[in-house]
Amino acid sequence: MTTYCDHAPGHPFHGPYHDHEYGFPVRDDDRLFERLILEINQAGLSWLTVLKKREAFSAAFDDFVVARVAAYDDTQRARLLADAGIIRNRRKVDAAIHNANVVLALQRSHGSFAAWLDAHHPRSLDEWVRLFKRTFRFTGPEIVNEFLMSTGYLPGAHRDNCPVQRQVIARRPPWRDAT
């Protein structure tokens, strides 16, 4: 069975993501929000499509600054739906704006999106999926799994013998044991 660790290295888009981001712990709320939005937009498409559009997503969504996206109105929504550089799916755009407002609420209640995730760690994937479905929009099992693996909350981003896995483990907070 071929894994991401097999085909990503050396690829112009997958390689840098695999080697420097995928599975590494993320603490910054805007970066966590970015990953959530990218994973939502990957639904039904290839990850390569999303990675190729990542810069356009960043520009369209104000570098994923949560407070800015949360303030988007109908004019901003229409701008996003007309932007050929991103994935123009109304449900995904609406979810991004809604979820930005959810993240703001989590920041008020827990201090940060990261702190909210920490407060619920560890959980099984099924428990995470139920929590995300109650909390966010457009977050099915695959989206939740990839979001949590990509940000270091669930194991499995890399094979045990992948050289990047050693770096991921070295950067993982000591309290965040594998689930």
C-alpha cells in the first residue's frame, strides 16, 4: 500500500507540505483555521488541487485571519464565489465564514481555538467527529480526521519509519501522547 510518505517527497506541492507541515503540531489559531478551511475545501477533490490553490485561498480569505473572515458579509461572500482562484462552492464558502465565527466564540470561551482542541484531547476519531459536527459546519469524518492528523492531534500522518515522523514527535508537546 502506497502512503503519503511514499509519494510526497520530491513533489513540488506535496513534498514541502509533507516535510514541513503535515502532522506537525499547530498552535496558532489562524493557521489552525487555515487547515480547517483547506480540509473542508478538499472534500470531493484531490489534496493536490487544494495545495495548488493555497496561495489564492490565502489571498481570498485575508491570510485566514479568523476575525477578518468572521466579519465577512454578503459582499465578501459574493466576492469569494466569483474568485476563480479558489474552489467556488457556496456550502464551503458559507462554512468558512460560519466556522470563523465559531472559532471567535471558542477564543472567548477557551482563550484560543488551540486551547479548545487541547481541552478535548485525547479523544477517539469517532468522538472528535461527533464534537466537530456539533460545533462546526461541513466537518465529516474524513475532514475531521485529516484536520486533526495534519495538526498533530491524531497520529497517523507519517509512517513510523518516515524520517519526518521523528521531527513530528520531537515537536509534539509532551502532554500530547498518541491516541
